[in-house]
Amino acid sequence: MQHVAIMSKAFGDLIPRILSGQKKIESRWSKHKISPWNKVQPGDIVYFKNSGGPIIARAQVDKVIQFDNLTPPKVKGILSQYRVEAAYNWAKQKKCCVLIFLKNSQSVKPFKINKSGYGSAAAWLCAKNVKQISL
């Protein structure tokens, strides 16, 4: 399976940190079990793009850990134990978390995708092959 992670610039310029190996975990927090919950597995490929921009990087999934029924103390423990880059005041309101451990990150020739059918607010897309949604 292949995935597209849409990154928010509000959290900083994260893709260069993924490419340098400084950021090794991509975390996704939500109030409900939405993508990538139960959809991302070791060996999958995640493509990265900033919101409104083209895909510019990719990485392989090394490991996945999921948490549900979160409480503020559990969120604080996840942030501390895994050194995840997320703001506690924002994350403490979430009930689910997916930690995606990354390896073999690399730049790709930029390309755009068609998000039709995924919803305008979708921040994680799943496809058998990302070429199916490329423009």
C-alpha cells in the first residue's frame, strides 16, 4: 500500500527534517479512528507533501504503533516516551494516535496529485499505487 501524508505548515517545515533523518516518527492524532488507523503497515511507502504543494519526498514505514482511548496523561506519556513532535495542548484533546516510524527517506521529483474522492480536508490518503492519483 502507498500513502500520501499532507503536512501542515502550521507545525513547521517538517519534510526537510524527515529527509535529513532528524524526524523519524510521523504522528497522526484524531478524535476518531480515521486514516491511517489500521491502514498503514511496515513496508508501506508514504509520500509527503505540504498542504497546497506537490509531493516532494517519500519514506518507507519501519514500524507502526497505535493508541486509542487516550486521556491527557496518556498523551503526555506518548509525547515523552517517543519524543513525538506535537503540541500537548493540541494533542490532549485527541482520542487516537498512530505513530509511523520512518526509514529510507528520500526526495522525489515533485508531482501533483488529485485528491478527488478523499474529501477536501483529508490529511492522509491511501492508494494501491500513488500513480493512480497523480496528475
